[in-house]
Amino acid sequence: MCRLFGLTAGQQRIRASFWLLDAPDSILLQSYRNPDGTGLGTFDEDGRPRVEKAPIAAYRDTAFACEAKERYSSTFLAHLRYGTGAPVAMVNTHPFEMGGRLCAHNGSVGDLSLLREHLGSDLRRVRGETDSEHVFALITRETELAGGDLVEGVSRALSWLAGNVPVSAVNLIITSAHEVWAVRWPETHDLFVLDKRSLPGPVEHRSSHGMRISSSELGVHPSVVIASEALDDSGAWQMIPSGELIHVGSDLRITRIPVVDGPPRLHLPVAHH
């Protein structure tokens, strides 16, 4: 299962450090299949996205993921890829960029040929072979057709997927320079939200799969965090209900919006590693 992490401080730019994997010789990593890619997405002061990522084709190729990366941004998006089909390659490593936004995904969508046919000329947006990037292209297309309304774009995209192709899960985080959108659908995998607006505190998070995030500046600045697992024992993490989109605005206002009803019509079995 891929791992997702998203953080926003709204309009406030903050410093945060990321270790996308613990040290290569850690006991933790030896107990899991090696990830197929790692990626980190941030935004420059002028709002331009910056993506740093690397495929991991072998256990020895983890240097990029294990180095500490201190980055300055108002939103952050990190991803560990455990691939289920597309080759291990840079173009297949998350996060993906389209329309000035970044996206990372956990889950699988089947019948990619039908999705590619449905995208038609919008297939030009896709550079790699993952179902994830194709889903993001569909969301981007539907968002543009909805006049830039990303919530409506996600709703239209998921509704089409629900009725036409097999789906195991579409858990995803989309970020812009000052906003975050997150969806969990259906109930196959977990996705949590942590509201740190009223009780700011330093971030010292560690994933069970090796991702670490640290930021002392969030001791004074409010934030909201989205992650595939609860990353501390605070008890404040809330599971996002299936079919619900969470939007965190530039003012850190959290809006919860149902975007798809029920499970997909066709179920795609989960690939276990």
C-alpha cells in the first residue's frame, strides 16, 4: 500500500524536514518490501510547484529518500510508492503535476485502456503509465470543464470511475500553493486528518513504513495534516469517511463535502505485498 502525507499551513510558509525513508539498514525497512519510489512536492514563494522524486529500483538505491530535506513552503505533499503494475521509473513516481497542482494517490484502478479511451485528447496530459496519473488527468479535465471547481471535478471523475472501471481504492491528496484537497474512497484503505488549528504544536511524525516529518515552526503556526496512518499517539487523528472530500482553504477552514455515493460498481481486488 502506498503512503500519503499532506500538510498545509494556509498562507504561512514554514520550514519542515522530510526523511522519506529511514536509514537503509534499519530493522523497520527490512520488515517491508522496498518502496518503488519516493517523492516530495512543495511550492515556491511565487506559487510554482516544485517536485523532487526518485524511483527506487533496488534496495541500494535509497540515498535520495534517506537524506534529510529541509524545505520551505506553505503546503507539502510526500509519497511512498509501492507499485502494483507500472514499471519503476521516474515518470511513474508520485507526486504528479497538472494545472499548477500536485497529486499523490494510494489505490488501484483497473481497465486502464477504457480510462485512456475516455480521456481522448486529454491523454496528452499523461507522461507515465500509472493508473494514478490517468485518474489525475481525468480530475484535471473535469475540473476545467466545471469552470475550475476542483470539488466538482473530483466528483465527476469519481462518479465516472464508480460506474465504468474496477476500483480497489482512490485515496488521494491534491495540493496547490495554499490549499489541500483529500479524498478517501471506498473504505479499502485508511486516510486520516489531523486538525492542528487551535492547538499548534511542533510536528514530529513517523510513519510505520519509514517516512519521517519534523517541523518546530508548527509549534506557533496552525496547520492541518492528512496521512495514510495516524502518525502519533495523540488520539486526535480522525478517519475520513468513504466518499468524502476534505478541502482545507488558504485560511485553514476545513470543509467536508460528499463527492461520491457508495462503493464502485466493479471491485478490483487489493494487491498485497
